[in-house]
Amino acid sequence: MAWFRHIHGGATTSSTYTQDGRVMHAKVNGLSQCCRDYPPFCFRESQAHELGHVWLIVYGIQGLPNWAEEGSANTSPIATIVP
């Protein structure tokens, strides 16, 4: 669902550190928004979606198919509190 990020103009980057095949640490490197000239509700929706990706990273949820990751970012606890 790459189209979703393109339309909403956000990106979240992260790094995962492993040892012997086990995740030891994951960190969020950055969260960016490209919402110039977007109405405020689009910015809020995009920000909530990207914070949903952060939620997945923080809770160590990895290896999801793209459709599941994007859908989870839309319905994460963070994303659902934004009006």
C-alpha cells in the first residue's frame, strides 16, 4: 500500500539491532511529514498514521506484510485517538 504513504506524505524510519537472530534493540530514526499545503485534518491524520508506525516499532511488532503494517498503523491506539 505504498500509495497511502504517498498521498499522506509521511515516512517513518527505524533501525533494528539483532544478535544471534534475536532483536536486541529497535529505535526510531526519524519521522517526517511532507504536508505542505495540506488541510489541517490531513496533517493530523498523517501524523497519527506515522505515530502508529512508531507504536509498532516500540512494541517490537515486525515482519508484517505491507498491507498488515499499513493497516495496523491506521488502527493503532495512537492513531485512533486523533479526532
